[in-house]
Amino acid sequence: MNDPLVRFGVAMESSLLEQFDALVEARGGTRSEALRDLARAAVTRAQVEKGVEAVATLTLIYDHHVRDLTEKLTEVQHELGDAVRSTLHIHLDHDKCLEIVVMHGRSDVLQAQADRILAMKGVLHGALELFAHGGRRSPAHSHSHGSHPHSHAVILPPPAKRAPVKRARNKPGH
Ligand code: NI
């Protein structure tokens, strides 16, 4: 890997270091590995807020009896269009559905739409996992994407204003 490690000194309170070391011990590995993971997570979080190309999974558990919820969920997914790559739907029991939506697009847009969905009445549980789709190129990911070219960790321009979406009157999928 052509990305050499750099050593640097870190100062922190001894009580904090003690607690940190306990975490490091519990998860195994070294202080350095644990610090690198924390740094990576913080960098990713900052990138995601700015808007980078990202892949995401949105996991939802919702009550499909709640009025208009299924229609609203369908509507948001249609608004996202090509950004939705795949959806898995399982009818958990009489009331509850589990849905996993795999998305690919601009991180801040995906986050905003996920927040919209998670705030909907009838969505009982849910979480979005976002991964910046890029960052520093590593040898493991230096292959050509062939007919699927895309940039890595490019800060994207703000999204174009979406046209207001007309309320669909379609029947839900189930
Ligand atoms: Ni269902």
C-alpha cells in the first residue's frame, strides 16, 4: 500500500486514556488501530455532511396499517428514482413490515430523504447507514469501473431543486 503510516504524539487526560485503553482491550487490536477507526469515522461523517457520492442502506420497520404510510414511502422512493438500487420487503407479521432500501447517490440528499422517511408516522424503527463511496484510492479499489465510471469522494455541487411531486393516487403494493 502506497500510503505510509505517520507517527505522531497524542496528549490526553490520563483518566480518558484509561477508559480508552479499556475499550481497546475489549475490542482487541491496538490503540493506533482504534484511533484510526475513530478518525476514519469522523472524516466520513464530515464528508457525508458536505455531500459526497455515497452508498446507503435504510432499514425500516413500519406499520402498514397506518393511513397513507405505504403510499408516502412509495412516493419518496419514486422521487429518489435511480438512487434506489434495490429494495427488500418482508411482511413480518399482521401489522409490521421490514423494508431495506439500498441507495446510491449524493450523501446529503440520501440523508435528507431518509430523515423524512424516519420521521413518518407509523415508522416504528429505522436507521440509515451511509458509506462515502470513495475517499483515498486504495490498491484494493483502483480497478476500472468499465461502463460504470464514477468519481471518488468528489464534493458535489448542490442538488438541483426538485420539482414538486404530485400526490400519486396509486394503490400501495400490498
Ligand atoms: Ni409488508
